Amino acid sequence: MATDCDVLIIGSGFGGAVNACRLASAGAKVIVLERGRRWTPQTFPRKPDDPWVWDEGNPVARHGWWDFRVFPHMTVVQGAGVGGGSLVYANISVEAKPDTFTSGWPQEITYSGLKPHYETAGKMLGAAKVPANQLPARTRLLREAAEKAGFGNLFEQLPLAVTFDEHWPSTEPDRYDAKYSKTHINEHGVEQGTCVHLGNCDIGCDVNARNTLDLNYLAVAEKKGADVRPLHLVRDIKPIAGGGFQVAFERIVDGMMKGGSLTAKRVVVAAGSLGSTHLLLLSKASGSLPKLSPRLGFGWSSNGDFLTPAIHPFRDVEPSRGPTITAAINLLNGEYQGKSIFIEDGGIPDIGRAFLDELSKEPHSDPRAQRMAATLLPLFAGGGLLKNIMPWFAQSRDAADGRMRLDAGRLMLDWDVTASEDTMNAVTSMHRKLAFLTEGLPLTPLTWTAGRDLITPHPLGGCNMATEPGKGVVDFRGQVFNYTGLYVADGSIVPKALGLNPSRTIAALAEHIAAGIAAGL
């Protein structure tokens, strides 16, 4: 049976972009449906009335930059747009530790097996460390804290998907100016600039120095013929007679929703942990995919994310200058309280107040939504005090025991801190220790101390990779159990917390999945 395309990809983040690139390059006719808009430096949100927020309840009216999902005791932060999470993440492109894959994964998935894919992803993303002569004050503070805590040997700079200029005038008074960014054409034929440490990574780099997916993987995919369609919200996936699938969607056109559908021989779901799980739950509930695993929605993880702002009154930390995250103290081997934690420096755009103001508006007036504001407000207290704030950040290996489910079609997340509490307490304890050792005053958020509420930008799981449908949703190839030709390739297939930034692992897994699909074209 003729279909509209060979491969239809849902989502354009790390999983979708990699598959679009590789499969289009292999000669497949590829269509990518992305719910968000296509962004450029000219359209990045900046002012309070700009499109900051994506509203899942009313995407026609609000299809902006950030998507906040508020659940009991957990808020998930996501990006929306062509490029997916690469638009809003902190650029970290780090490999998972080898011991990550010794348990909880299908035996075919190993660190050594993924290593070539890690290297390919790193090259495509232009991963590089901040040049030694450009280390932000936050990086130096983190290194000093590590040394004073006795963990100096565990301090490491992290590779970032950022294009740096070794000759950036780091000592000039006006160095944080776009005029110092060097414009060039990258290896994929796309114009970019070099980093001038503006600090706006999470809200879009004004000089295009961040190597977001629209500038590499997706750019290659489109040159090879892939058709990337923004503002398409997929609602259902259904097998069709003779093989293949019909994908039903709504698209935002002229201020309204219009329905439509496409058929494809193969479908790759890559809408992220929440998006992919929600779509498959809906498709199972509708009867379109009744044979999906009973484990669909289980095994969700926040990747142990935590933020502790600290006031350092005797030093200029300048969290709004430099890449958002640059380095880490790697305690994943359990050196502190026997817990696997990964401490990082954090940054914050200096216009974040506008973002918080937007968050407080309808339809985000539910008191639970204020957890985000309550966590971040200390960063902006006192106006000029921001330069003395260190956002101590962390990730860790939590219990990965959350569950996503439907309630009248709405995605719900059941998450209980109990099994992860000791790990999170180790994170907060280390944050306090590092702050005190460097003459700082840690401000552990009341959202945690009083309510045991957390926020994560790194949701994982829900469509977990496993050996059989009784244990997970997809096999080691990323193919959905019981549905040949249907794949999932994003953070939702990661079956356990990584304890560090997951983007490069998701990209490596997507490279692995794409290679398998391409071999069968």
C-alpha cells in the first residue's frame, strides 16, 4: 500500500532530529511533525509579553518557548519548537558513565556498543570545553569548592555543544557584546556566531553560538529532503491494513486547530518522556494500539535534578555571564554519603524576572505552579544582588519509580519521593557544604524542605527499553513490542536515572536506533 512517506517522525528533539538526519540521508522520504514553532534569534522571547509559555491546554493561544507541567510534588520543564530540548537545555553533551549500562538495560545495550554513537553525536554537536582563558567565575568557584571539600580530583570541565572563539577578548570591559561574536558558516552549511558569554543559553543564544539541533542534525536532514512541519500536534497512531501506520494530528493554522492525518511505513515517536508516553497512552486508550505493554507509563525518573541558590556576598559570581553550566564535581561513584550525585555550577539569564512574571499568569495560577517561581525567586531577590548568587545545580540517580497515566485524557504523574529522599538529601547536604566552604549562604528552597516538591528539566522513562513487554515498552532496537515498524527514540526509553545530563545519551541511542531502521529500508 502506498503511504505518504517512508518514515514519519513525531518530535524534533535529540531522538527525532538524529533519526531525521540519518534516515533522510539513507534515502528515505521523511516527514517530521513538531508541535512547536520554528525559532530564530530574531523571534526568541525577551520581553514580558513575548511568547514565553507553551500551554498544553490551549496551544492555539499560547505556543511559546517553555512548557511547564505541574504535577503533585513534581514540575517538569520542557522546550517547544523545532529542535526540541536543544533549544532550552544547558548545552551539556556528556557521556553516561559505563556502569550505567551494567543493569536495568537489555544486554544488547552496552557502553562499548554505544561509544561510537557517543563520538558521532559529539562531533555532530561540536562538543567542546570552555577555553581555559574564558572560565566564568562560577566555574572557578565550583573548582575551589571541590578542592576545599577534598574532591579536587573529581572536578571536571564538561563538553558543551557551543562554538567558542579562543581569541574572544575575555579581559575587555565590554567583552559581553555581540560585536565580538565571529560569524561563520558551520560544516553543515548554516550560519552561526561564536560565544561571547551572554548567558542566555536557556532562552536562545542571541548570536547563535549554541549548536542546537536546527543548526546541525535537522539542517542536514532538510538538505537531504526531510520535510519538517512545525505546529503539528499528533493525537493518535493506528496500524493500517497491509502494513504501516496512520498518524492523526491537529495543526495550528491562522489562530485555529485543523485536523489531518498522514500514513507512513514506519513511525518514530520522539516527543520526549512526557509527550511520547502521553501519545501512546492515548493511542492505547482509543483502541488504536491495544497491544502496548502494560508497563507503559512506568519507570519515570526526574534524573535527580536539584537547584540550591546561595548568596556569596564577598565575591562576584555573575551567574548571568558565561554558558549556563560549565563543569561538575563527579560524585557518581558514591563518594559522598554513598549516593550517586553530580554537582554542577548553574547560570540564569539576567532577564529571568520577565519569565517568572509570565509564569504567574493564568492559566498557571494553580498554587502548585508557584513551585517554579518559589525555587527561582531567590535568584532575583534584591535586584543587583544577582551578581552574588551561585545557583548550585545537581543531578543524581533517583529511584526511577514514577508512573504516568491518563485521567480523562489528561496526562498525570504519580511520583513519591520516599525511595529517592536519601539521595536528594545527599545533594542538598553537599550543596550546603560547598556553599559554606566558599563563604556562601545556601538557600535550600522551601519547596523541598517544607513540601518535598521538585523540578526537573530532564524527565526520563515511561516507554522504557527492556527485554520483553512484561518489563518495558520497546526492545533494544527501540521498536515497540507487538508493533513492527513503530519505534520510540527519545528520553522516554531510558529505563533508569543517568545521574548526569542525558542529551548525548539520548542522541547516541537515537543513532543506534536509526542505524537499525536504515538497515531495513
